[in-house]
Amino acid sequence: MANDERDLIFLESVFKNTIWGGRKMEEEYGYEIPDGPVGECWAISAHPHGDCVVSKGTFAGKHLSELWDTRRDLFGNAEGDRFPLLIKVIDAADDLSVQVHPDDAYANEHENGSLGKHECWYVLACHEHGHIAVGQKARSREEMAQMAADKRWDDIVNEISIEPGDFFNIKPGTVHAILAGTLILETQQSSDVTYRVYDFERRQADGTLRETHLAQALDVIDFDTPAPTSGKVTAPEIDGVTHLLTCKYFEVDHVCVADEKVFAQPYPFLCVSIIKGAGSVTCGGEVHELKKGDHFLAPSDCGDLTFTGEMEFICSHI
Ligand code: ZN
């Protein structure tokens, strides 16, 4: 007997026009996106800058933030004043700014109580000789300030060759830039605080430069952690599941479905993003068709998820 209240939660994505965005989300996933360059799809989000609306079922029409506030039982009665995660697809037709994010303590103090931003990237697609920038080469605040004053950006950022399937853990304080030609599935804390270090002196449609925030960036950059050299995933695949990351805020896994896979859902909630293939998921007697580009939330106590088809997905939970 299906319990409608514990059915999977499908959401309407929120799309963002950005100076560096493209049209790949339409081509790759068939999303109905706004005109112009679209850089971000906020697929599972309750952030005030993009609060997704439930697209079908018992809670259709409600914002995710409202469900979090009024139906915390759906989220295993998890604590916190806001839904903690934000799942995005990022289409970088051009380079994103070189940027860094603060941690919780700095963001809380300097950004009106915002969360910090720990993020991680799964590379969905990239140019044949694609690159990404993670980590900085400056070893102190003074050195970084001098290099920035001299505009030695190429000497500051650490570029890494990438391939589809690579994964990067971007802790707060890590300088980074998603570079042209890259399509990424991002799992992050629900935060929209970015300190731009450098934006390639690129002009917006109205001729102005986007704001940079070097002073704040220098405050938050972690000069001690060495930059990574590769995003290759070394964790073993066990029964179709590859564990990508455990951090203070979330855990992320990559899952392959070949024919059928029963997936337990013991967490307060589970975010699922289909990144390849198609099939269906059955939960509580309800069957939902799935294809790449679909995202959903599995609520607390929804029971096992039975996936059928040939698919890959990324899932995350707190
Ligand atoms: Zn970022």
C-alpha cells in the first residue's frame, strides 16, 4: 500500500543566466531553460536565491523550504534552520571566475548568518583536453596579495587535466575555477557566498566588470593545504557503488545500475541525480520513470528504492 506522504519528491529546477553559461543543459538533458547563456541549474535547493517547487504528488506546488519548515518529519527530523544541501548542474561554456568560499564561521559573521560553502564536483563532460583549477600556489597571504597586485593569475591557480568521471572535493578556503567546456554535477552546502579573486577582466552585457572580493578572499584562503594533482577517483566500486566523499556536511556516492538495484534509504533524506541512462525507480509501490537529468529527493522512511534499467546516479545525504 503506497504511502503518498512518503513518495519521492520531484522538484522544478531553478535556472540561472550567467555570463559564462551555455546551452548544454537544453541539448544534454532537454531542460526548458531561459534564453541566453545559462550556467546553473539548481536542481535540489531550498536556498532563498532559488527555492525549488515540488512538481508533482501530495506536496505539488510547495517550496522545498516550506516542506523543510513545516514537515520536518520528511527529513528525519534533521536539525537546522534551513535545508542544508544544494545540488546543481553547472554548464561552463566559458571560464568561471577564480573564486573561493568562506567556512561557516566566517560566513556567519560577515555574510548575515549565511552558511559557508563546502562544495564538490563530479565531472559529467568536458573538452577533450579539459582543465579545471583547484588550489593555489601562493603559500602565504603576503605572497598571494603581491601576486594579485602584479596580476600573475596564471602563477596563482593550480590547473589540472580532467576527464569525465573525475571528482573534486573543494573545501572552504580552496581557490578554484571551473573552466570552459566543463559540465559538472555539484553537491554543496546551501550557500551562495562567493568571493571572486579574479574575473579575467571580462565585461558584462552592460559593459561593467563583475565585482571582485580580494580582501575577503585573502581572509579565507587556506594557504597550508597543498593543491591536488588529479581528480581521478581511486575508491573501489563495490556492488555498483563508489564512495566519493565523506565530509562534515554530506556524503556523496556514485552508483551504477545494471538491470536492477535495490538501494536502502536509511538517511534523514537522500538527494538523487540521474547522470546517465534511463529506467525507473519504485518506492512504496509507486513507479517513477527516470532519465538522465532527473533529480529527486527520497524522504525519511520511504523504504527501499528499487532501480531498474541502465543508469548511473550521484546521491548525497547528510
Ligand atoms: Zn565555487
